[in-house]
Amino acid sequence: MKPRRGMAASAALAARLALLVVLAAVPLRASAMQQLEQREVERLLIEGDRALESARNQLQKGRDKAARSRLEEAEQAYGTILAADPGQRSAAVGMGAVYFLSKQYARAIDLLEPLAERWPDDVDLAYQLGMNLYREGRQEQALPLLTRAAAEDRHYDAMWVLALHYYRRAEWEAGLPFVQHYTEVRPEDDRALGLLGTYLLKVERFDDAVRALDRFVESHPDNVAALINRANALFRAGRVDEAASAYEGLLERYPDRLRLAYNLAAIRMRQGQCAEALPLLDRFIERQPDHATAVYFRADCHLRVGDVKHARSGFERVLRLSPNNPWAYHGLSRIAERTGQRAEALEDAGKALELGPDQWEIVAWYGTLLRRDGKASEALAKHDHAAELAPGEATVHVERGRDLWVLERLEDAEEAFTTAIARDAEREDARLGLATVLTAQGVKSRAAGDLGEARQHLRHALAVWAGYEAAVVNLGLLEIEARDLEAATATLNSVRESTTPDIDAVRAVAALLTGKKGEAHDAAERAIAGKASLTPLALQVRGQLAAAQGDWRAAADAFEAAFEEMPSPALRTARAAAWLEVGLDQLARGNPGSAGSALRSAARDRDNLNAHDRLHLDFAAAAAGLAASPGKRSVREMEALLRSGPFAARSLAPLRDLGAIYLAWAELRQERGEAALRALGRVKDREPYAAAIAKIETAAWDAEARRLYAAGAPKKAANVWSKLRKGATDPVIQHNLAAARFASGEVEAATEVWEGQLSGGGPAQATFNLAVARDRSGAPEQAWELFRAYAASGGPGAERARERAAAKAAVFGFEGGAP
């Protein structure tokens, strides 16, 4: 005969409503040897089952007396079967349930154990035996049996017993499957959701815990424990704002529950709202002044808001309450570091480490102090240990990354920051650290000439931290270097709304190279005004823009300033070329002093100029020397330069011609007209300098004529000046020619010239000379008038003219006398 199933008793119900008396033995209706018909057995089983079920219903209603009567009926029915057949399993299971509800656990065990040994696969036997063993206090024997029974949905009481058992023993992982199974099988029993929520909270499945507790509090809105667990689960799930709202509501409903104030304070600290946390902690500590953890939190809050005085006193109070509290020393260490007392900070951190060697935050802080103290290798060892203690904490990986950065282990630093981001994708310091490392790797690759790898690192940096300045700057420079100006412009424009002086400096270069001079100018000036670290780059752009406009002085000043901040061969060349242009310009303008100063500045970097520019520099320097001091030494230096090998090149013929002109000018300055003319004779191509040559030739012949005149050869002087007069309109030359002719006896010719100059704006000296001529030709009155006119002009010899006018007036009686 097969045993019947479905005889499960309600363990939870039994726990609340079990009978308080032991049923008396009921006389069996048949002797042990009497066999029953199968039909009779089935009838008795139905009778016993009905009585057992009725007893359960009566117990639920609190009718213990009626339940006792029905249990007696069930016992009688099952007992009759067992008397005839002790191995009848369905009856044994039913009798085990009767004994369980009447607390006769030992009798049930005696009945069921032999049968369970005989039929070890019978789940119903295992279930009833396990339930009675558990209630008898023999849990170690009961647990395997109940675990087997709990695998079947109908034995949900076994699931519940196991869930409660592991709950009491805080074995959360072991008990969770049973409470989960129970809630699936018995969804109408919403009380189980509270237990499930607690389990899920304990195994750190916080979001699942919140969902379970939400369902529970719908039907149990005043269950404080569940509400607190829900708020705690929200907090642990990182849903901090929701947790704060939950605790605020709880504290409002239950203001006397100080622990709620404490928990809400912890949340405010997590939110970075220490100002709001402090009054909550004050409220808690007022009632529990010796609660060391609360006192620590308050001190920590004081430190976070910058109240070092109260923070220090708070941490010291923690040490009085709990002398071996590592966190108090940790707090004092942070105060010492903040106030610049590194030695004290390390000492207190060391004490904290001794007392809390397994607290990752304390280990990590000590490592951070070591790094700040210049001991990056020791710091890394501490942060490695902290990472072993708390591999899931992003902070320790960030600190490891910083150590490795200081040690210049860039690849390892990249891995550390990447791990930190994997632990907490919102950690800005981790993303910034990774972007910094990737940028440094890009710069390193660029310096090694691997532009592809450099570009990859820099783009990765920008993917980690969009708009990271150093990456934008270096990627922009790299793309400019690769002449990918379109890509460079796109990179720089990606941060147009958040530009910086350094980005502006690179933008200026890109704009200059793409022909956008206005944009280049504006960006360069913004970078310079913003004191960018790349100011030398912006100054170079300023210099190149000035050079393009022909403002070589501004270009030279810009290149000079750039070189002072960032010396480089390219800047040496640029500033030398600019100063050379300034010198040439000043030389052309007739400012030899300014020209010489500029050319000396160019000469500092002469070796950085190309051969062509070096020759021009040497020539300009010699020319400036001649112009400033046209003496024999300067002439010799120019002569030597023009005769030197480099200047023999055909391409330098224009410079040789120009040099000859400068030599002529120098000779002319020394009144050596003949030498000047010889120098001009060396000019091969006169056309480019025709005007200058004509002027110098005229002046040279004039000088030669004046030399002859001074030497007492007026006729020769007149011949020279006469030749000059044919192509020259210079009134001075015409005047001098007239003077020479007058001295040679050609009075009328001289007089004709001077008379013409009186009406034609000639030199004032013509008036005086004409007066002398009139005086000698016997025209005293005309001479007197001319002397008077010249005396009135105030020119050279005016006093002499006045004296002669006075003499004429005295002798000849001219009215008016001298002026």
C-alpha cells in the first residue's frame, strides 16, 4: 500500500497555537494482530485527515478545547491503522502531525525514526520527523531532513522553519533560498516579505531588499523595523536622497527614536551636508554622551566644515572615551596635515595604523601622507595593501595611480586609474587621473616620433575626460605638426565654449597656418593676456603676424619675449631674422645708430641664420658702421668685407654695388670728393641706385670744386661747377659757380646768377655776394641796399653787412643808414 501525501502541518501555526496539554493515550479499536481491509484503512485515513485538518482550523481560531477533541479523533483513527500495520506510512505521517501539534515530539520521533530509516526517500516522513526533531531541540538532526522536504512546494512550513532558523543564526546566505522559495509558494503570506527584505539587506542585494520591503510596508505601514530596514537598504544601494527622505519621515513620526537621528546624520555626511548633520549628532550625543562613534562623526563633520578647533577637541574626546580608537588618531592626523604639520600627521597616522591595521581607509591615508612626504615607493606599498583589504574601493586605486604617476610608471598608473573607474564610474578624480596619464603617454610617444600611438593616447584621454585641457593642447599641437590642420581645428573647436589660455595659444597657431590672421591675432592676444603656460607659442604667432605686416620691430620684440620664456633654436633664428630686418629698415631710413643696435641683436644668433642672411647681416653691420662713423676704420672694414671670398659670388653683385655706394658716401662725408667718385666707379649696375648715385656724384663734384676753390684755383672750381650746373638745379651749386667766376674775374656772369637767385629763392649769401659785386662795379647805392637787406636777414656775416651798409650811408649820405 502506497503512503499518501499532503499531510504537512503548519509549523508557524503550531509555534503560535500549539496545545498546552499532552493528549492521553487513546485505546486502539483493534488489536495489533488484527488486519484491516483496505477499504477500512482508507476510511480511517480520511477520518484522521479530516479530524487533523479540523484541529488545525480550531487552533487558528483559538479554540483549544475543540482542537484537543479533534486531535483525539485523529489519533484514534491513525492509531487503529498503525495497530494493525505499524509500517503504514500515511498513518505514521498523520500521527506525527498529531504529536507535533500536541507537543509530543519525543513520541513522534520514536514513531517516525524507524520508518524514515526504512524508507529514506520518503519526503513526507522526512518532513514530519524533521519538524518534531527541530521542536525537540535536536536541530542538527532535523536540518538535513527539513532541507530535503523544503525542496517541494507543499512543504512550505519546512521552508519557513529553515528561514527562521538561519535568521536567528545570522547565516544569511544559507537561509535566503528558503525564504525566497516560501514567498514564491505562499505569495498571500505577505509577512514573509519583511523577512525576505531583511535577508536581502544582509546579503547586500540592496535594490532587491527595497522592492521586498516596499511590498511589505504596503500592508504593514507601521512596522518600524521594516521601515528602518528599507531606509537602510536605500542608503546602502547608493540611493542616498531617497534614504534621507525615508529617515526624515521616520524621525518625524518617531522623534524619540534617537537612532533615527543618528542614521540621518550619517546620510547627511554622505551627502556632504555636514552643516545639516551636526544638529542631528548634537541631538543624539546629548542623550548618549559616551557614544564614541557619534562623537567621532561629529568631530569629522567639524573638520569637514573647517572648524578645526572643535574637530580637534572632538577627536581628543573620542580617545578619552575609547583610548584605542584608531579613527580618532586618523582624524587628528588629518588635522595635522591640514595645518601643515606633516611630522605630527605621520605620527598620528602611524598610531591609527597600529590600532587599525586592517582598516583600508587608515592604511590608505598613511600611504597618501608618505607620498606627500616624498616617499612614493613606500606609499605604493601601503596602497597595495589597502587594495588587498578593499579591492572594491575606488579610492585605493586612485591613490595607487597617483603613487605610480609620481614614480613615472605610466602604464601601471593607467591600469590603476582604470580599475578605480571600473569600481566607481562617477569618480572624477579617477577619470582626471587617467586622462592625465594618457596625456603624458601621448606626449612621450610624440617625443619618440610615434605620432600614431601619441594620437591614440590623446584621443583616449579626451574620451575619458571630454575637454581635458592638456590633452586638447597636445593633440592640437600633434595634428598641427602632422599638418592635419582640419583635425587640429576640429579638436580645438570641440572646447570652444570652455577655452583656456593654453588652448587659445594652440588655436592661434592653427588659425595662422590656415590663413585666418584675425582669429590668430585674437587667440594669441587672449593667450598672452591669460598668462598661458604656452605664452611663448602665442608670442611666436604675434611675431609672425607682425612680420607679415612688415612691422619688424614688433616681430622682433615678440620673438625676443618668446625666447626669454622658452629658448629654442627656432626662436633664435626667428629673432635674428627679425632684428636683421629692423636693422636694414633703420639703415634705409638713415638711422645708423638704431640700425647698429638692431644688427648687434641679430648678431647674437648669427650662426642660426642661413648663409644668405649672414652675409646681409655682415654687410648691414658694416654699412651701419660707415653711416654712424664714416672714418678710415669703417671704410677699411667695408673694403675688406667687399673683397672677401663670399662677396665674390655673382649673386652678391647688388650688395657689392651698394657697398661701393656706401663707401662713396663715407668718402664724401670726409670731403674727399675724388675718392667718392672712385668708389662710385666700382658700381656695375647703376640703374637700381641711379638717384642715389646722381646725388652722391653731384655732392662729390661739388666737394671737389670747393676743394679747388679753397686751394685758390677758382677757374678750375668754376669748370667743375659749370659741368654740374648742366644737370643740377641746386641753387647752392649755382651760387658757388658764380662765386668762382667772380673770383676768376667773370663779374657779369656771376652777377647774372646772383641776380637770378634774388628772385628765384637762392641762398641768402647770394645777396651779400651781389652787394659786393655792385660795390666793386661802382654802384654804391645798390650795394648799400643789398647790404642792408642781407643784414636784416640775420644770415652768416650779417653784422659785417650792417657795418658796410652804415659806411656807405655815411660816405654817400644815404638816408636810413644801417638797419
